[in-house]
Amino acid sequence: MGCNCGKSKKSEGKIIITDPATRMLMCKVCPQSNKTAIVGLVCGKLAQPTENTCGCILKLKTQLRNQRCPQGKW
């Protein structure tokens, strides 16, 4: 399984928020994010994408300007 970030209807359109710090802040307050001891903040469960989560390591993903939030938040 891979990241499903571009497949969600919520994540269509232009990427507006590209600042990594702002993205990470939004992820920290998201109820879907989970903090793990090994990799830090994860969107849902690590490497287990669902309809609303991607399973990505957010410290890395928020740094990549062309990536999207599966919930359409950035």
C-alpha cells in the first residue's frame, strides 16, 4: 500500500499552504494524527492508509511542497 493523498476528493485543487511549519501545526491539532515513539507524528496508522488518512510520517511529508493532506487541509 502507498500514500493515498492525491486520490481523495477532499485533496483536489490547488495546494495553498506550502509552509512546512504551518502544515505541521495543522497536523498536530488534527484528531486523525497519532504520535509514535519511533517516527513521531503519523497521519492515522503508519503505512496503513484509509479513506481519511495516508499513513505517512508527517515530519517528512510536510516538508515536501508537492504533497497534500488527504483531508484537504493543505
